[in-house]
Amino acid sequence: MRALTPKVLSEIDAAVATAKRTGSLIRIYAEAEKIRRSNLADNIALEDIVEELMIQCACGPGFELDPYEALDSLIGDKQISRRWSATVH
């Protein structure tokens, strides 16, 4: 696991704070991919960002985890596949 940069951690904190403030769930893979793309120069794996988001969300707003959403995020597919998902509150 590569250490997350302060900028990435800040973006994760902001996403979690927004979810807490609005009372919404975070779509983990979609949010992680958005953060990864805005920090491509840091060369951080998507899985590392997902892990940190899950840790922070588990103690706060909760999250929605859809494994197929990960594939959609990686290939840039905007249509969400709904085969199965898990929601953690």
C-alpha cells in the first residue's frame, strides 16, 4: 500500500464531511475514482483510496459498495450496473 498524500486525504475528508452534512451515503468506487483521477500524478492505487474511504465512512455517514461500480468507474462507464450491492450504515 502506497501512503496517501495530504491532498488525497483532504479530498477524502471533504467527501465524508459532505456526506455527513447532507445525510447521504457515499458511493465508494465512484468517489474513489474521482479522487484518483484528480491526483493521477501521485500514482495511488484505487484500492488504497477505497480502503481509506471505507474506514472513514464506517464510523460516520455509511457507504454503498457495488463491486460492478468499480469496473464501471475504471472503464469510464457512466451507466451504473445494478447487479448487486451492499449498503453499510
